[in-house]
Amino acid sequence: MIAAEPRRVIFNPGAENPGLMERLEANGIKGVTACTLVMLSLGNF
């Protein structure tokens, strides 16, 4: 996942992974814990 160099990775509630989030952020990738359906409905996706 890190090799793909995404700008951010979204963890839906219940799928959080603190260890992976730390690794992502250490590599300059933003980790977000949020519901993608709510983000889409609010225009935040």
C-alpha cells in the first residue's frame, strides 16, 4: 500500500489499524478514520 503512494487512506469505523496508520503517516500518507458513505454524502470524499 505504501509503495502505491496514495495521498490518504480511509479506515472505516471498525477497520481501524493504528499500526498501519503510524506507518502511513511516517511515509507522508494521511490516515483518516471516517465512514466513506458519510464522507460521500457530505461531499468530503
